[in-house]
Amino acid sequence: MIPLLAALLLMTPAFARTWAEPKDTTNLAEKPLITAREHMIVAANPLAAKAGDRIMAGGGSAADAVIAALLVLNVVEPQSSGIGGGGFALVHGPNGLTTWDARETAPAGSTSGMFMENGEPLPFRAAVASGRSIGVPGLVRLMEALHARHGKLPWADLFQPAILLARDGFEVSPHLANVLARYAARLNGTDAAAVFLPGGEPVAAGAILKQPRLAETFANIATHGGHAFYTGPLAERIVVATRRSPRPGALSLHDLAAYRVIERPAVCHRYRRYRVCGMGPPSSGATTTGQILMLLDRFKLDDLTLDGPRLWHLFASASRLAYADRARYLADGDFVTVPVEGLLDPAYMDSRAELINPFEAAKGEAAAGDPPGRAGDLFAPDVREDLPGTTHLSVIDKDGLAISLTASIETAFGSGRMAGGFLLNNQLTDFSFRPTDAKGVPIANAPAPGKRPRSSMAPTIVYLDGKPIALTGSPGGGRIPEYVAQSLVAMLAFEANPATAAALPHVSQRNRGTVALEPGMPVCIVEGLEALGHKIEEAEMTSGLHIIRILPDGTLLGGADPRREGVAVGR
């Protein structure tokens, strides 16, 4: 039964709800906070961050640094991203904010039932390993677009750090060695085994890994531009790789040649006194992160703490509702009606906040809401989980060009198929495997020719008085919006620095009936959430938050997630 005081509070407007709680001084492990004045890059590997730093120190722009770092990450962090995948970029430049959609597309020969056999969805691993999972890669076209708009150094120069590392080799880090050991069984029998499992054993930490075919591919693109990727012999090798058994895909030379990066409007909303901007459909990042933050904004957080349970009760409750809407409405907006404005409408958020009891966990799964602007015919929800195989970079240069970019090949090591020394994505498994639900109601995120699958990637830039003050983003599959929202709550509501925000223990509630907590979560949070009625499960959460905070005097603060090997580098 809800106490009388709670019942009285529930009768007041959502924004007036408040309470006090005891403080907990639990120490959170974090990497050092990095300070700079001129420029900064935060990336998932020290070699990539250093490459980007040197590019900017040599007169290059943030766009140049991003390109160089992405290419190095293809070499040293191959399980997470590379030119065989795609990504999203937010770019704050002289003319304001631009968002770039380089999400992979389904080939023209795709069908709505491409992941169905004998009336049932394919097993996920079988779908990943098939040629059907591979979408047209977008990363090379994205790098070209960034360079054309904001580059300062010659295109070919940006490839040199990655070419040297691929040709001459680099020392395998403990992180990469652990990932290779973990996924060795899955890589056996794939193209990737010849590179990463020589002699049948995963490459060990400290070994020198050389990738000469990748070096040749980079040199070719450096000399001839993106056309060397999307047409000609390399394109032919990509098509051959996708059309092999088992379960050949439909990707064609025409699909590759026709690929285009799309410049889309940013999706922005208010949170406290800030304007938070992110990537719209086909990403669910901005809307899901935005709903979590806007729902939290309906409650007073002044008397709560980052290391107490009641904040995370509210966070989990908000996330539960946001993921219910995500499952029903989010997909490629070029193919279905996605009510982006309605999902972030303040009045709609007020109505959804009334479903959150600040003193008791909701039971069961939440239903999607009825936001303004939705299509007349509701789609069925798609609750399939997307898995982590992603990287994030945050970069700002001396001229104030700021880029928040998330790139991916989907699961770790993508499809396991390779062409030209790089891994090909399995992004099309981000589509719903079922085109309809059991009643025949269409699912918005079902496959279709030329369609881009729903993504969770959430590169984000935060503004105050029209100026960027924070860049954040993360890998982590379906939990990415939660990771990003949590980092923003920590920084914007509790003035945490980027290193602290990146290191916070994670809380996740994706409308699954349980709250997932990281191992080692402070006891007060675990017991507090249980006391409020939450069912708790423990789960590994491999975020990779890379954050830059820009102070009013121009000082740059950088923080990297301690769960991975990323670092912040600046001058």
C-alpha cells in the first residue's frame, strides 16, 4: 500500500514531486580527468586518440582527426567498427549543427521475410553469419562528406597512421586479446579466423598483429577516394563475400554505387536549462535518450544523489516508458511515419510522467503511448535486442568545430566475413526478423529494399545559450540511450565531471520487467531498488562513454569510460 504522504504527492503535478534521501559516499572507479585548452579527442583506443591529436596539432580540423582516428580504430579495434560498417555524426560548425546519417542500407533485392525460414525467424547467430545480414556500408562516404565540408589536410594524409599500423603491425592490447579469446569459437571457420586466429589460436596480448591486405585497401582509398570502395575491384570483392553460402545475401554492385550519406535535421529537446541534440530516425538514440531525460525533468532531483537508490528508481521508470515507445514507433522515417515531435512533445511527456509512481516500481511491461502525430494505423512493437559492436568518438578543435560520432559494424566482429582485409557488418540483423506480429500487424522496423535498420546509436551534443557545452556518446547495443542519458543526468543535473559521469555504475530498464544492474553496484542502490519493488538482475554492461565538457572559459575536460581502453588526449 502506498503511504498517505506518497498518495498526496501523487495527486500533485508531476513536476512538483520531491523527497530527500540519505547520502552515500561510495567511491566510483574512474580514469583520470584530462584538461586541455586548444583541442581534444576522446576515442576508444590510445593509438586512435593519439593519431587524432597529432592531426589537429599539425593543423588539421576535428573532421580530419575523426577520419584518422576511425581508420586507426579499424586496425586496432576491428571488433567494433571499420569501413565495412556505418555510423552517425553530429557536427557543430560555423553554420550551426548538422547531423549525418551513414547508416547501412538494405540491398535492393531484400525482402520483408529475409530472416524467416519455414515460417519462423532464423536463429540470431545463423542470421549474423549469413550474407543476408550485410548492409551497404556507409562509413567511407561519411568520411568523405566530413572531409569535403570541414577538412583542412589532404585526404591521403589522414590514412597514413592507419596504413603504417596495418602494414608494420601493432602490439595487441589486453582488451583486444580478451575479446578475441571470448569470440574465438564464433570466429572459427570465418574469414576473420585467418587474421585473428592464426594457427587456430586467438592472437595474444603483446603479439604484433599485421594486416597487409587492410593496408593495401587503405592505400587504394587514400589515392583514389571513396570510388575505390564503392566501385571497381574492391566493390566486386565485397559483393562476392556477401553472396557466398550459407544463406547468400542480395547486395549488388549497383547497391554499392548508389549509396548516399543523408544530411538530416537534428532532433533536439530541453532538459533543465540545456538544449540536448541528437540523431533522429533511423536512430532511436535522440528520441529514447530525450524521453528519459524529459520524464526525469518532471520530477525534482534536488534532494537526490547519484549514489542513492531513488534517482535510479526514477531513471529506470522513465527508461521503461521510453523503451515501450521505441519498440512501437522507431524505424527508418523514410519508410514509415515516426512521430518524432510527438514523442518529445512536453504535454505528451507530462501525461507519460503521470504513469511513474515515485514510491513504487511498476509491474510488468509498459504499453506504448499515443503521441501526437502518430500514424493512423499502429505498428506492432519490435523488441528484438541489438548487440554491442560499436565505437564512439568525441572531438573538438581549436576553431570550435565539434564532432560527436558513433560508428559500428553491429555485433563483435560483424558478420565475420571480410573483403579487402576489413570486416563486413551484420547491421541488417537490427531489423525485426518478423515482418508482422502474430496477428498480422506490420512491424515498423521490418526489412525493405533500401531501408535503413533502426539503430540505438546516440551521438549527442548539448547546448547552453546557443553554444556547445558537452559531447557524449557510447557503444553498447540497445542500452546506448540509457548510457548516454545517465552521463547527461550526472553532468547536467549533478555537475559531475566527464570522468565521473563515464564511470558511474549502470542502471538499465528496457521494459523487460526487471532492472539490470552492473556487478559491484553499491549495496544501498540494490537494496533501495528492491525495497521500491523492482526485480533486480545482474548484467555486464560494456559501455564506452567518451565525453568532452566545454567550460565557459573554453577549458576542455575529457573523460573516458573505464570499462574499455579509451582515453582522452588534448593540448
